[in-house]
Amino acid sequence: MKGVYPVFVKKANEDYLVFVPDMEIYTEGKDFYDAIEMARDAIGLKGINLEDDEVELPQASTQEEAMRKAEEDADEDMDFSDGVLTFVDVDFSAYKNKVRNKAVKKNCTIPYWMSVQADRMGVNYSRLLQDAILGVIENAKA
């Protein structure tokens, strides 16, 4: 699924602050390009979390609706309604695949003698563990 959401970007000192009104997201970037990338990343993460919680993704606002939301959100410290309004696209399916396939480090313990033998044999511990876990998952589905 793909989506396009309105995003406000406002320079504040050396940072570029970001507000995504439809998802109630605030983030920032070191320059305008980085701010857009941070917005895309934040929208993607929020979308994955909403989908995992079986909550429907919010509909994207029109330019007028986004302006109204930014004005309503404004306070004495920050008003994004005078920032740059742009639209950011996100491919939620591609983003989910990218995030979900990211490698994570896990720690496991094996007996010393087993470690010595496995090292002599050139065992790839990560590959072995991935294959074993995949086998357990596939057997559980059967």
C-alpha cells in the first residue's frame, strides 16, 4: 500500500523541524532533504505500528485540511502553519519489508567443547541459527 501525506517543514536555528499532522508526528532533520527523509521514515514506522495494531491508516488531508490542522496544533513555542508545506510519499509494503528484514543481533550460549568443534569445522553460527529457526517456524505452520 502506498500513501502520500502532507508534511510541514520549518527551519529553527540549525535544524529543520517536521510536523506530519495526519499522523501526529514530530521529527527533525539536519537539512531540508534530511527532514523529508526523516518524515518518510517516521510515517513508515507509524504505519507499520498502526497495521500491527490492526488500526486503519489515517486518510491523507488535503492542503486546506493540513493547514487547518497545523494552525490548530500551533502554540506559543511552535507554529508549523508558516512552514513549508510539502507532500511525502511512502510505500508501506516496501518499508515494512525493509524494516522487517533488517538483521538483529541475538546472543546465545553453547558448551565450550561444542564451540571448539564448530569453529574447527568453520560453522557459520548466524546461518545455522537462521536455518534452525526457519525450520521450527515452517514445522509449526504445517
